[in-house]
Amino acid sequence: MSPPATAARVGTEPGRDTADATPEPGSARTPGRVAARVRKTVLYCEDILTENGTGPALPARQAVVAAVIENPWLGTGPARDLAPEVEVIAPVLAKALTDRLIDALGGVDAIEAFGKAAIVGTAGEIEHGGALIHTPWFGNLMRDFLQGESIICFADVRGDAGETLVVPMWHKTAAATRSHYQTISARVSDAPRAGEIVVLAAASTGPRPHARIGDRKTDPTVSAENLERDPSW
Amino acid sequence: MVVRKIVTLVEEIHLEGGRPVAPAARIAVVAAVVRNPWAGQGFVDDLGPGIDANASDLGELLAPQVLDALGAPAEAFGKAAIVGLDGEIEHGSALIHTLKFGDHFRKAAGATTLLPAVEKRGPAGVVFDIPLKHITDATLRSHHQTVEVRIADAPHPDELVIALAAAAQGRPQQRLAPLSTEQ
């Protein structure tokens, strides 16, 4: 895994310029620490070796990366346009979080499923979290960086520090692939503070341990109408 | 030894007390979720055979992984044994309070002190804090710290979570007077 990046500050400089640049590792312009004031990052990975007593046929590693940032909209009203900060902060987070995922999961080609999430501190609106993960400034870039095509599934919540959030994932190029519907539980012990937002990106290198519930191609036709015609029901 | 899963946690602190931490303070934890080797056996008097069969393997499994996850020389370390609800605390203690377990970490990290530990029994998803101290001087206050861990679905009642933690530095913004100034 990569050594820690250094330098933690923000700035007034436009984030888009920095997001487009390829920063030197560990430099002050490392994405995630220029436009967003990142207090901490947390990487959590799971490798399942056995499930229900047997090793998976296709072993997968799941990872979720969290970045804790100051909520840039504290004290603003519900009519406030969120776009100016989104355009600066979200691309930098998308780059920083996906870089960590790619590093933790052994390269972008190894990643098969993805998801995203936000935990908003109690002084903010859910809309603030949504602003950082639901616009193209995060979602399109995360999809591009992870070489996906699917819409990215998500979870969001407002809560106190230590809130646990289950982050859903599905296949990055074929969202309906049932074997890849999976989740990872994410939690930062001391975040978000009331004035913070935790932004998360998750990914997995494979399916569930023993995926065996078919797929759209193998399903029989099941409908409410058919069910009502079935005398045994 | 049946390992269900391995969990890796890496925390990097970039700001503390409102001030930058450079380089970022880094702590890593690697935990193995394993079947309690004494599960279903009632009260086992002699834990020795189970210790011999498992403790060294666990230390050997976890030590290189936690140092790899840290990605820097370890300056502080700690360990944990979290026991599922059907087990005894003694089962977790048995596997981590033996040189057979800890020596792998000490050797790999160049450490000389004993590992501080947490032993706790709880349900799946229990939150636990792993204490860490300096790897060669357990009195060094700057390196007294903890890291908090939670695994959503572990330990099951018949499982143990065995973990190692490593930090690349002391607390961010550490600034306490050394112990010697009070002696």
C-alpha cells in the first residue's frame, strides 16, 4: 500500500486545475488535500477466506475508503447554490479516493464492483453529502477512474461520529449482474463531527463468496399475475 | 486453524487540533477472524495443545501483513483478542499472551517490549480499542495511543478476532513532558 501523503490544506486555489494535474506523490498538491480540508482518511479492506466453511471459488477483496472533510456549507441556508464548492472539492475527492481503492485492490483492472456514500454531520443537510457524491464532479470521475460504465449505487445518512453505514456495490460495467450485489460496512470512529462530512468510495474485486441465486438470464418468469394464477399459492 | 476472513484497517490523520500533521500520522490494524479452537468442547482445563497448534501460525500470518499495511517502520504496536459470546476470555488470552504469537511481530518490527493488549468478549460488530505503546520503550508517553476497530459480522459466538496494530509514529501533536520529568 502507498505511503502516506503529506500536507493537509486547502486553499483558495481552484481545485479543477489541481485535479487535472498529475501531482507528485506526497506533494502539497496531492488530490484530496488541496481543495478539501481532509482531517483523516480511513481504508478498510476485507478478504474472505472461508464462508459457511468453504473457500470461495472466486475470492474477492472488498475495500472502502473514507475521507473526513469540513462541511463547506456550514451556516448557509437551504437556497444556497452548492455548485461552486462541488466543482472544486468533489473532483479532488474522486481522484484521492479512487487512487486509494486502486492501490488497495491491486489495480483498476482487478476492480469489478463499486459504490459510493456520504455520512453528513448533524450540523449539515443530507443535500450537502448528496452534492459531493451525486454530481458528475464526483460520480463521472469515479466511474472514469475505475473504468466503469454503470451508474454507481450509493447510500447516505446524517449521523454522529461513529455512525455505521452499509455501502452497496454492484458491477461496474453491468449493474444487473446479480452475483456482484454486495455491501461493505463503513465506519469512522470519531467522524463525522457535527460540522464534517465523510465521503466514501467502495469497490470489490469479485462476486459474493458463494453467489448462486441465478441471474436475469436464468430466471423463470415471475410476476404477480402469474402468482395469482398458481393454485398452489 | 480455520480463518474466515482477514480485515485490514489503515487510518491516516492529516489534521489534528486544527493543525496539519505532516507526514500524516498512520496506524494500521490487521485482524483475523478465526474459529475458536476450543468451541463446543465445554471447559477445557489444558489450553496448551490449542495454543501450540494456533498461536504461532496466527502471529506469523498477521505480523507481515500489518507492517505491509502500515507501509513504514513501526514505532508503536499492540494486539487484540475479541472472543465470541460462547467462548471464554481465556481462549483469546491463550492465543495472544504467549511469546509464540508476539515474537513474530517483535522480530519483524525490531521490537523489544511486550505488546499491550485488549481482551474482550462481545457480539458480532462489537467495537474494541487496541492500545499501542512504543516498540522498544513502553514508558515513552508520546507513543501511548489507541485505534478503534469494528468488524460488522464478527466475532460469531464460536469465533475469535485476533488482531495486531502498528503505528508509524506517536500521537499526532504529541507534546507531553516525558515521564522522567516527574521522577
